[in-house]
Amino acid sequence: MTQREKQLVRTSFQEICEVAIPVARLFYGRLLDLEPSLRPMFREDFQKQSAKLMDMLTAVVDNIEDLEKLNPVLREMGLRHAGYGVLPRHYVLVEKALLWALAHALESGFHAEVRAAWHGVLARVSAAMLAGVADRDMV
């Protein structure tokens, strides 16, 4: 990622934090609209689930200068999610739903350059999580 992309993510995330819970609710609503079969995976209440999502996004943004530091945590999270039934194809849906939620929250502030920056971050997070699953499958 370029420094400009990192800055766009950081700046836009500051705005997202102001409306974190509504953004998380938008995300989960959109995700379940895209793939209703995922609903059984969400046994916790959405308040807790939303807080976990925002905690992870905060960790990603806080470590954006060196995302590789998060790889062990993301790999473990990918393994854990696979145990819940998350499939590799679901990662595309998660990204799509999250970008949609961010766009709704930021409105005109979510222009093409910001969208591309977030897409880059989310792709790296997904790749690290999927690497954890691949590691397990190779054993």
C-alpha cells in the first residue's frame, strides 16, 4: 500500500469510529442479505459481534504501517472462522458487505480512491486469514 492509501484508510476510519455500531449493523445486515445461510454462524448477539468487528478494524488501522505484524493473529482468526463453517468464498462477501457499509456511513467521503484503499487493506486481511486455513489444510 502507498502512504496515500494508508492515510486515506486512517482518516476515513476516524469518521467510521464515530458511528461504529451503526456501521457494524449495516455490515452484518448486508452480509446476511447477500448470504442468508450465514445467519446460524452468528450465535452471539450482534452488539458483541459488532464490537469484535470494530476491534479488529481498529487493530488493522493501528498497524497499517506494518500489517505483517498482524499475520499470526489473522491466520489464527482464519482458522477459528473455518471451524465455524466460514468458507473461502465467504471472504468476498464479507469484503463486499463491509465496503457497502463503509460507503453508506461515509457517503460522499467514500470516493473511488478511499474505496480502493479499503479494498487493498481488506484483501490483505483476507489473504492472511485464508493463509491460516491453507496452513491447516496442508498438515
